[in-house]
Amino acid sequence: MLMRGGTSKGAYFLAGDLPAEPALRDDLLLRIMGSPDERQIDGLGGAHPLTSKVAVISPSAHPEADVDYLFLQVVVDRPEVSARQNCGNILAGVGPFAVERGLVPAGERRTSVRIRMVNSGDRATATFPTPGGRVDYTGDAQISGVPGTAAPVAIEFPPGAGKLLPTGSAVDVIDGVEVTCVDNGMPTVLIPATSLQVTGYELPRDLEEDVALTDRLRTIRLAAGRLMGLGDVSDATVPKLTLLAPPRDGGAVSTRTFIPVRCHTSIGVLGAASVAAGLRIDGSVGAELAMIDPGSERVRIEHPTGFLDIESSLATTPDGLPSARRTAVVRTARKIFDGTVFPRAAHRPTGGHR
């Protein structure tokens, strides 16, 4: 099933319909999506990381989950499939897909699906309308970066078991730049845009074409990966890097996020959740430049094509460190196509025996 989830688009599969062996599964998905090819002309992919995504869904054995969700990022221009991160946008379609495929029974008015994100072990609950026991994708909810309206999918995240500050510090210095390393569902490095000699309001394509900036970001990302306990992230898409600037349109902060070198045309759900939590941490690099209403849990994250609202609040651990108390977001999802995909034929080496 091809679905739009939030501001991303991807192919959703039942795990039983794909090879169990990861290498065989990944080879098949590369051929289905049309990678490696910068246009992905021979597959389902849309020639951008945001439209070259896969969700693999199966019944869950976890006592507090209904389904397991494995997210796979299919790299556009390299023969690579990564399972090293979650995707909160594609997550928005997991509940409806689970109901459509009969993994979870639909309620008469609304259905809640408890989801375990296999990539990280984190959990979420997605609630969406199912009038008459059928998934309804129509509605009046609108999210920035997506034309039109659709039915709302409310996603609530329980407090994570990991550290909100993986390095144990609100501020770290990497390559002479003060940053905040935060993980509220997505390992993210918060960086004041001006510390890298940009405003943070540039168009994504202009930032991508700044060679000096991309080189600097790569250096910061590799060092941050080690500090955050992620090891060598040379071939990974995490941690995300988010440049912060004062808000321009009434939000809390303006952002530009890299995945890892392409600049996101909006912002990922889990990345935004990490940004929102990071802004609330006393002494973080974003705490002073952000405009947050202390009486409200809502944090509006501005991005290149609009905004994303995150409900976020913090608590304090017994050892005095900040931790996430509540994180929630409203997204939308829509079924685009349900049918059979015909993958490109497997490569056959020339010469030798047939």
C-alpha cells in the first residue's frame, strides 16, 4: 500500500509479504523503490529521501503493543537501506494500515492502535476516525507542507526509557560550536544557525549548495554521533542536525533540519519532538532564542514550508536531569494506492554458467 504519512510518502508492507532475511528484503526493496538512481525512474520512489521510505508492519508480541513497525529508509542514489532511525511521519499511516490489513479490529467511531517502533523499541499510540468500522481518510485537519485536508491522526508518545540528554550535558562544544544533543525519539543536534555563519532562514536548496556549510555539518555530526553513544555514524542518517533561529511567524523557533546532508523541506515528527523538548531544557542552546509560552505545553516549530505543533512537557529525574513527561502531535495520513508492485528484475552477473 502506498501512503502519505504526515509530510512523507512511502510503501507499507506486511512483514510476511517480504523476505525474512534482511539482505534479501533490502535487495527487493531497492528494486521496488528504484534505487540506486537519483530519479528512481524505475520504481515507486520519488527521488527524495522524504518519498523513498518503507514501513514493515507485523503483529506484536509486546504486551503493550498491537503491532510492530519497522521503518526502513531506502537511499535514493546508493544501494543502501537503513534501519538506524525511526520516522514519525510514516508512523502516522501505521495505524490505518494495520486496520486495513486486519491486524487490529476497527472501532465503530474511533480506533486506537498501540505501536512498537522496532528501530528503537519506543512505543506510540495512534488514534484516528473509523466511522462504521472503516478507516476514513477524509476530514478537516490540515498540516503544513501537505495540500488540502484529511482525517486527523493523534499520536501520543509515552516517556522514553533513554536519556533526554545522551551526553549528560545541556551544552557540548563540537568543532568550536556550542550545541545541545537531545533525544526525545530521534537523536538530534541543536545548533544556533548564526554559529555557522548562516541565518537559518535560507531556502533548503541554498543551504544544500553551501559546500563549506555541509562540510562543517558533517564534522559536527560525526563527532556528535560518538558523544551521543551512537558510534561511527558515517553511513547513518542519525543524528539529525537542526539549525535554530528566532521565530518569524509567531512560532517558538525557526528550523532547518538536515537528513543528513539534504535539507528537509519541513521537519520530521520525532525530530520536532526532540527540538521541542530541547528548547525547554534550561541552559540549552535554543532556550534563549526560542519564544515559548511557559503556561502552555504547545511548541510551534517553524520550518521551510510552514509549522508543526508539538505538545511537550518535561519532568526531572531523581538525579536532577531533565526527562520527557509528555509528547504528542496531530498528523494526517492518506491511502494513495493499494495493489501489486512489480519490482525491477534482480541483477544477473554476465558470463559464467546460467
